[in-house]
Amino acid sequence: MSRWVCGFAAGVALCTTVSSSAFAAVPVSSAENYVAGTGAGGYTTASSATGAADGLTGESIGFPNILSPFSPAFEVDELTGIGAGGKITLKFAAPINLITGSDFGVFTNVGLMDGDFPNGTNTNPASTFSGVRKADVEVSLNGVNFFSIGRVTFDNPSNYFANAAGPFLTSAPADPVLADYGQPFAGSLNDFSGLNWNATLGLLNGSAGGTWIDADAAVPLLGQASLQYVRLSIPTGGIAGTDGKLFIDTLYAANAAVPEPASIACAAVLAGLVLRRR
């Protein structure tokens, strides 16, 4: 996926607020122990499930479109797939602090059905064109001992621009307002039922969406209220009622510790203020 950099001014603004004890929403930084399984198709690059989400998808095939609830990521450099018998372990650069409520969000290629294409009106009840997607979720602090969170249904969409005029723009809004990937989305697929585009953005309320997971139940097993690894897997026989697949864009933590002192963090931000694509 691409790493978008918003510009020098944004970097300066960040440096005025970051401190050595700051907390921030951050994506997973690396992937380990990846097994594609059956059905992952061409989406078998493990690193595609790491880093920041890409605000524009489809560029490589000449069909650019903003990432929206009705237009999810679909390029091979934006997603990592797991099928039946597949698994992937995703690692945050530093342990994330577990808080009351949702701790991290999983962003996939779930897309809402548009009942009034291209205006972005949800069907009633709301539905997705990606099929039912489920996977088993485990967490770990050390990458060795994993503890189950349970089987999770991934049916919430993602959104990149909080002020997009529509779901199928071919470029970013003139004055883009980015959705917050660190703001947990508490809604469900059914909550989108019948909503038009503006109401869809209203439901998200600035969040980038995704399926958010509360890992507090694992705290007694983890030994402390933090984790660094998340493992997603699908059993060899698949999961009944699903198509036995999951395509992962990225994971974000809601309350990740920023490990660097402010001066180091700011230097890294300002040095990296160029548009780049991995």
C-alpha cells in the first residue's frame, strides 16, 4: 500500500504536539509467518498488509478511485490475502497500550453495495459485494505466546477522505480532510442500511471505519495491558458460511505509544516529507 505524506506544514504541526510520552494511532509495521492458504489469488505479498492505507486505488490499471466504503482497496500492492489454511502475523513497531474499549482496527477490502450507483446509496438492508469474511484473531506481546480473541466477522468498510463529495472520485478532494484511522468505529454493517452518501459519512463521523477489536480479555494471559502482535488465520477447512478468504489492507492501533523522543520523531517526519509509494 502507499504511504501518503501530507506536506511540510502537517509535519511542523505534528512536531509542535508530539512528546516522548505521546500516544498516536499507528499502523502495523511488519509481517511475519505468512502462509497464503487456498484462495488468496495473486494477493500473496505479506508486506502489503503493513503501513499506512492508500487513499487512491486502481491507479496501476488506469482506473483511479478514492478509497471509500463503496470503493475498497483492490490492487495487489494494497492487500494481503489469506485463504483456507492461511495465516499472517502482523507486528506493531512498539507495544500498543490496551485501553477501555476497542484497541485496534482491521481494515480489509470490504465494499458496500451501491443501490443507486454512482451516488453511494446503501441497499436496505446494507450488504457487501465481497461476501462474508471471517477469521480467527489472536494477540501476543512477545510473538511467541498467542492468546485467542475469538472468531471475528469483518464486514465494516473503510474510508479515507472524510469530506469527499462522492464515493467514486478519481482524485482527492481539493481541500482534503483525512478520515481518522485511529478513531474506533463502533457501528455495524446493518447501521448503513438505506443511508445515502452524506449519511454514510455521518455515520462514520470522521472515522476511517474498519472492524475494531477489544483485546482486554487477553490481558490476564498477556501479563500486562499491552500487545505487539496480531495473528489472523483461517482453518484448513475454511469457515462455514463464508468464502474462506480474507484480504487485509492494514491494522491500526488506537493508542500506540510513540517510542521516539520528540526531537527524533520530528526529525524523521520532516526528513520524510515527500510523496512516496512503496
